[in-house]
Amino acid sequence: ANFSEQVVESFPSDISTGIYYGWACVGNGDVHKMVLSIGWNPFYKNIKKSVETHIIHTFKEDFYGEILSIAIIGYIRPEKNFDSLEALISAIQEDIEEAKRQLDLPEHLKLKEDNFFHLPEGKIVNNH
């Protein structure tokens, strides 16, 4: 789930590029573990900074246009380039496993229930 350029530009300018972990919620749905990449993705030679969220959950359908709420909890590693797509995929899998381990810690697990993730009752989001 990628954030729009407008949202990316609103992120604090002093936030370090790299890989983070935290919690994510689509619309008013369940809160799931996530890994977040902030940066230029050197492997793909992006010229614009991006913020890409990998929600550690399999959704039954697309959620384009929904509100994505995230809470960044911790930092995994700096952004880096890779020699191959396989090396990139391997690093992503390691990042996911590290995020799962960290988010299972009691001090991180309790943040999953934060009121931040609950949209006000009656608020209609994309006709839902």
C-alpha cells in the first residue's frame, strides 16, 4: 500500500530513510503488523521519495481509495541497494520476520489497540 506524493511530502523532512515496522489499519478494519519503506528505493532507481507499506496480512480484495492509518513503532535498517531482485526479496522477508518478532513484544503489542486506529462511528469512507 503506497502513499500518494502529497502524503509523502507531508512526512517530517528529518525522518531517516530506511525500513521501519509498526501497525496498519485499512478503513475501520482490523489492525495488522506492517513493514514500511521510506526512501528512494535505489534498486528501482526512483527519483521521488516514496513511502510504501507492506501489511503483513492477506486481504480478500483490493482496498484502493480506502484510508490507511499507520503507526511507526521502530526502525529495522537503513535503505540500501541490492545486486539482484532475489537479494531484495530475501531482505524483505528478513525485514518481515524482524517486524513480527518486534511487534510481538508486550510494549509494542499494546499499541495495536490504540484509539488512533478507530475511525469515528458513522464516518463514511468510500461509500462503506
